[in-house]
Amino acid sequence: KGVLAQVLPAAGALRYLDHFATEGEALYHQVERMGLEGIMAKRAESPYRSRRSADWLKIRADRVDDFVVVGFSRPKGKRTGFGSLHLAQHAGTQLVYAGSVGSGFDEHELRTVRAAFEEHTVAQPPCTGPVPAAGKGDTWVEPLVVGEVRFKEWTEEGLLRHPVFLRFRADKPYRIAFTGAAK
């Protein structure tokens, strides 16, 4: 690190950054607040290696937000209920498509959520944006339910990267009753 500090500039595309020997959690929370990707952690006593090592950890800063459910996809393989839920978020007065989430659901949720949505289908997506092309097994529903989703980041297309469903938000303004479906 001493040699790197001498040869790398303080600013620019490639630069030297000091390390944090303590207060790692505080650093992580600051990275989250700033909307950055995450931090790298390394065992202080381990040498640098130019390959992956258990001594280095990439600790990503996940984001969590609420999304309106605007549809679902057909399940594939042995999965029941639905494949994923289509999500949107408000941008002014419009709902804008934000992608889909298929992980984070248990079998009970897959069955009960699909049954509840079947009563609220609509012919067209109730949102704007990069919605999936028609005819791919997608069903659109009235925007009546809000779900909390954890994700890594937004793609250039404005879609969620690596989303995971956390829970339905019964305390939010959109509502369909999912008996026993909430986590």
C-alpha cells in the first residue's frame, strides 16, 4: 500500500484510496446512503493476490423500495401459481414499469396471490415504460397491491437488477386482501 500511495494520483480514473481499519459498519451505511454499489473488505494480515480469495469480500449495498404490482407471468417448470410479479413505480402521475420479481415467495404465496389477482385482470399493462412484449404469458392486473422489494441497482433500461420480494405492504394505499400470504 505504501508503494501504491506514492505512485498513484489522488484523483483520476485510477487512484489511491486509503483503507478503513475500524468503523466498517459506519462506512457501509454511508455507502448505502450515497447510493453506491458497496465496499470491498480484506483481512488486514493477508497478502494481495491477483485472483479471487476468501480473504477478500465484496459487500454489496442492497436497496429496498416499494413497488406497485401490475401483473404476473406464467409459471415455468414445476413452479405453481405464477412465475414472477410485474412491478411499477410512480413517476409523477404515471406508473412506470420497473421489471419483475420471481424470488422470495413460498408455495402458499404462489397459490394464494395468483388466485387473488385472477379477479382483477386487465387487457393492457396499467403502466408505461419497457413492459414485456405481448403474447409471452403475461397477465396484467389492476394496480391494487404494493410489495416491498430488495434489489441491487437500476439497469440502464430503468429495470430492477437482482430483485427479491420481501413482503406485501398492507399499510400502503393499494389493496387486495391476501389471506395468509404476507410474510
